[in-house]
Amino acid sequence: MGDSGEGLIDNEARIQERMEELQRNRAQAHKPPVKNPQLRQQIESLQLARKEMARSLENTSHEARRLQLKAALADLDLRIQKMQVLAED
């Protein structure tokens, strides 16, 4: 049986993630349209993959798998950041 404190922490993490997502959406709404829609689609695809991996990390208790997921998240963050720089040019 799960600890009720864990549920509160998970809820707070989900709320924080949702707030960050809303903030990103607001920031994107104020940006001019992207010149390269294909690049934008690739960025969105990577962001979606990142969300799924973050959820997997939350639900994984095996330490070796957690390390793999953290490394994959770091890689995705780097790839997203590079593509966003390209999209801004």
C-alpha cells in the first residue's frame, strides 16, 4: 500500500509540471509563427517523448532504469534546446 505522503508529493509534481506547461504555452503564443513547420513538429515530438519519459521515471523504482531514464531525459533536453535555437534563426 502506498504512503499517503507520496501521493501528495506526486500531485504537487504533476501540478508544477502542468503550471510549467501552461507557462510555456503562453510564451509560445506570443512568439511569431515558426518559419520551419517541419522543425517545429520535430521539436513537439521530442517534447512529447520527454513527457512520457518523465512519467516513466516517476513510476520506476529500479535504480539502474532510473539512471537510464535520467540520461535519456538529459539527452532529449539537449536535443530540444538545439532545435529551438535552429527554429529561432
